[in-house]
Amino acid sequence: MSTKWSIFKTMAAAALLVAALPAQAGGRSRLRLTTDPDSVINERYHHRIHHLQSAWEKMIPSMVKLQYAGGMGMVSGGIGWDYGRSRQWETDFMMGFLPKFESDKAKLVLTLKENYIPWEVGLGRSDISLDPLTVSVYVTSIIADDFWTSQPERYPEGYYWFSTRFRLNLSLGQRLVFDIPENRRKLARNLTVFYEVGTNDFYLLSLWGNEYIKFKDILHLSLGLKFQIF
Amino acid sequence: MIKLYTLMAVALLALASCDDLFDYHPYDTDVDGEKGINAKNIVRIEQACKGRDTIRFVMMGDSHRSYDEEKALVKSVNRIAGLDFLIHGGDFSEYGVTKEFEWHRDILNGLNVPYVALIGNHDCMGDGEYAFKAIFGEENFSFVAGNVRFVCLNTNAFEYDYSNPVPNFGFIEECIMDVPAEVSKHVAVMHAPPYSEQFNNNVAKVFEYALTQLPGLQFCLHAHCHKLLQDTIFDDGIVYYGSDCVEHRNYLLFTIKPDGYEHEVVYF
């Protein structure tokens, strides 16, 4: 119990640190490269600091997401980073809430998610665009005592080959992006509504070799909102 | 643009036709469809068998990922004349995932006779135990069919710690102390047999002693081993019959009569 809880606490603290550190750095007034000939000797130092600051700056999350379902809990929220030539790659870190339903307690689900958005299509309006396809691969980790990464030691070797804690998920989706006019922006540059249709490793293994289980039985819908901060 | 919106709407509507639109987590225990199967089916079994001294039932188990084979099993079992009920000896699922229990439940609901479900070790994975309990029922239970009482026990000790007694001697004692007037015979049913790696083998002999205190113990039934077994495990004449897994396409058919019992293996 205590070890697992402490793992969660460590992860949460790390996430906070990652979120807080660059924000703090960004908020402070920046060191400027000076043209003062006396400080030429310090130019290397200034360069280094500049690189360090821009490296940390990249770690400021550029988006906030909210998602419903998708094997990540009932509702999950998190931060994300986008990168690539046309920001076609995204990495999300989400924390989901899973109600207890028939079990003994509610649980936390942590998700690390990678999204690929190959195209963007204009819709004849400057303020709305469509992402006709998104491809996502993500790993969820359910945080509770009865779930393990690999089977506990008491079992004979290979007794349970699978992890009950980690699930590998795949999904495809579409998005509509609504641009917020510059003069009306408060906390976000644009707002995206999206849906994803996906499944996970356990469901795919259940489908495999069975005619009774149909593809539609293992596909599930998820809905989401993305706030692009900058 | 309207075209694209329509396309997206159509795609969403197509999805809405899926059985279970949203999935929160494979282990979410958010059960769709029927719950409390054992309790409902026990009422049916007890009513249908009341006053009889001959009963006929099927023993099977370990359905795991064998959905197609289980469908074939249901078809085969539905052809047996004069059958009273079926016992699933546990390991419905492979991973203990909520959806697996729902799929197996839906297949077994195609049976013409009522069925009861025991919990297997795979059904305990993650939060599987909770989904199992919601859909099927308690881990230890008993029911009366005619003059025979079936005592069904959770024997998957490997999946529990000492906070949950497995096997539960308190429950067995209650059965010994409180025998309904119409009951003259007993059958004990479990998932994992004594001396399997799942069983609490420290108490194997005590367990056997307790079971033999049940008046008129005929034999014991188990699943778990994925092969047909017939053993007198304790040299006391009590036979343990082990059912095969569904994947191997066979099951056990028992007929308990006033002067004894018969059993056969049915392949499908």
C-alpha cells in the first residue's frame, strides 16, 4: 500500500515540478546579452544561460486537455506539448478519475499519450479548421493495490504473463479547431473539440481468433476538449 | 463545410450503435446488462427440482478466451434431454476484465437451463472479483436441487491474503450445521482442487475432513486444470472430478439418482 502510494506521490510531485520550474523561469526577467566590451569574457556564460533557458522553456506545456472516457478513467485532465514542423506531434500527460462502480474504491488512472495529426484542412473560413485524422498511442497506469506491473513473486514463473496495471491503447479520431480572435483571447489561442475511437491490448487479444467477438464490440468512443494556450 | 459536419455526425452516429459506447477502463467494473445471475438462477433451479430425487446437470469451466467454443458448448448442452442446470466452475475470464464477464454471461444466457457460476483465479485479476460478484454473485454459496445440496466454494487461496479466508471454513461449518430437511446428499464444487498450486495446501486435509462432515457427500467437482481428471485425492473414497477447459470442447454430464450417480464426458 505505502510503496505504491509513494510512487504516485513522487510522480505527482515530478509532474508539478516540471510544470512549475519553467513557468518560474519564464516569468523572471531574462538575462540579456550585453554589448559592453568589458563583459565579452562572459559571452559564453550568457550563451549557456540562454540555451538553458530556452531548453527549459520548451518544457512549458502549450496546451491543456480534458477528455471523457477512452480507457483513461471517466474524466481525465492534463497538460500537453506539441512539436514538429506544423505542430503535428503532441505528447499528453493526463490524470483520470475512475469512479468505484462495483468495486471497493475510486481509482486514479495516469496516462502518457502520443498523438499524430498528419493533416489540417481549411473549411472555407479563417477561424475554423478540421484535422481529418488523428492517430494516438497511449499507455495507461491504474493506481490501486490490486494491480501489478508483473506478477508478484509468490506465483510460479509465467503464471500470469500480463500486467494488470499497464494497458496499451490505440485510437483514431477527428478534430475541429476553433480559432479565438486575437482581441478576445484570454487564456487560449484556440479551442479544439475532438473525438477518438479506440481499443486496448486486452480487447484486441479477446477479438483475436474469435468470431463471436465483433470489431464493434471492442471499439469505444472518447470525447475531448483541447485549449491551445500558445 | 456542411458536408464535413454531416460526415462527422454520421461517423458519431455509427459509433452510437455500438453496445457499450464509452469505456472508462477495462477494469472499471461498470457493468452493462444483467447482474445477480446466481441468485436468480438458484430460485429457478430450486423450484424446478423441488421434491425430486433424480437430477441431471452439466459441469464445465475455464472458458477464458474460448468464446466461439463456448457458443458451441451452449448449443450442445441445449440438446440434452431432461437437463436441470449447468455449473460453470470458474475462470470465466482470461484477464478479469469487466467486458469478458459480460461476453461470457451473454453466451451462457443462451442456455435453456439455469446456470450458476463459481469464481476462478483468473476472475480475481485486477478488480475482476468485484465485476464477478456484481454479475454472478458471492464467492461461496450453496443451493438445493431436489434432495441434493451443492456447496460451492472459492478455493483460489493464491489470489488472497489472510484477510479473506480461502477456503472459508466458517461457510462450510454453516452448511454442516444447517442442513435443510429435504437434503440427504451433498456435492462440493470448487475451482482449484486440493494440492493444486492455487489451493491453501496447508489445510488440504482439514478441508477434506470438513467436507466429509456434509451428510451424504457424493463426490467433489473442480475445474482449473484444463484436463479431464478423476482422482481419489485423499484415500477416503471421495472422488474429485475435474472438468476440462472449454477450448478442448468437452464437458461432464452427471445424473444423480436415488441409488447412486452416473457421469459421462460429452464432446462437442
